Amino acid sequence: MSDLPRKAMTRTAKLAALPLGFAGRATIGLGKRIGGRPADVVASELQQQTAEQLFKVLGELKDSHA
């Protein structure tokens, strides 16, 4: 049996986690803003964390495809 379907499912799950991770970080960011943190600081942190997650996931996909 080929590993192809399993790899495709793993890849799909990793990609599906990207918007879920963003939504979670955005919710935490909203809480920080309500707590008094400046919006620009929260937005910057959110962008940084999202970029880190994106590069991590894309790197994992690249490594597993090779």
C-alpha cells in the first residue's frame, strides 16, 4: 500500500491548522487589546507569530515531500 494517501492527509491537516492557529492568536490578541495593550503592538505580534507558523508548516511540507 502506498504512503501517498497518508501523506496527502497529513499535508491537508497541516494546512488546515493554519487558519485555526490564526483564529486562536487573534482571539488572544483581542484579549490583550481589551486588557489595555496598544493595538499596533498586538497586531505586530500577531503578524510575527503567524509568519513563524506559516514558515514552519511550509518547511515541514517541503521536508516531507523530498
